[in-house]
Amino acid sequence: MLTDVIKRIIKENTIGMVATVTPDGAPAVSPKATMVILDDTHIAFSDIRSPQTARNIKANPAVELNFIDVFRRQACRVKGTAVYHAKGEDGFNALSHHFTPWDYLADRIRGYVVVEVTRAQHILSPAYDAGADEEALKAEWLEKYTALMG
């Protein structure tokens, strides 16, 4: 389900936007920066400061994750069903080893969310329809962002 291209986008752009549904049915989007790919059909992230996301998932496990590669002008949309594993639960302990890059945050992690992927889509900018080249786009947008950052 998660293709190599989608995995690359997730790994290289680890801040993902996670969309959930609030208990009153409203959409809610929140950035998450501790994404890991567990396998071809599962992605996980930690709950460091996400009480609303955790609440929403417990009420309605339907989620969508979006990742954007601003340089290559590509993205991916991942839909699935989320399960929350609170600190101290067996599921939490079994997942901890996947999050070693964020060991410095371990004391603040309250839980992990595992998303079972039901649909994954690779999205290209309309620039590709006009014949744009990935490497040329990457160079162009890297130059633009470098100029923005000084």
C-alpha cells in the first residue's frame, strides 16, 4: 500500500499533517513531527502535546495524513484507521523502540498512534502536467527557499 515513492516523501518530510474528526463532527488538522513507517500498511506517530488528537481518535478512529515535499512539488495522502496506545500499555511498550530518534522527548511522550493504512495516494503538482522535471523543480524551489531564509 505504501509505495517506495510515498515512503520517501514521508521519510524526507517527517512533519505530517494529521486530520481527525472532533466529537462534534468538525474537522481538525494538527502537525506531527515524529512519524515512523512501521511496515507497508502502518504508520505511527507519538503524542507529545496532542490531547485533542488523542481525544478525536478515541471518539472516531478515521484519519488522514498528508505529507508535502515542497522542493519536488509532490505530496502524499494517506487514509486509515488509528489506534491510540497510552503510556504504560503493552502496545505503547512494543512501539517505543521505533521512536529512538526522539529519545530526548521520551519523558513527554504520552502515547503512540498507529494508523492502519487503507488508502495511499501520490500527488504531483500540475507543473508535471506541463512537462516539469523533478530535478529541475527541486533545484528551483531549493533556490527559492534558500533565498527566503537568507
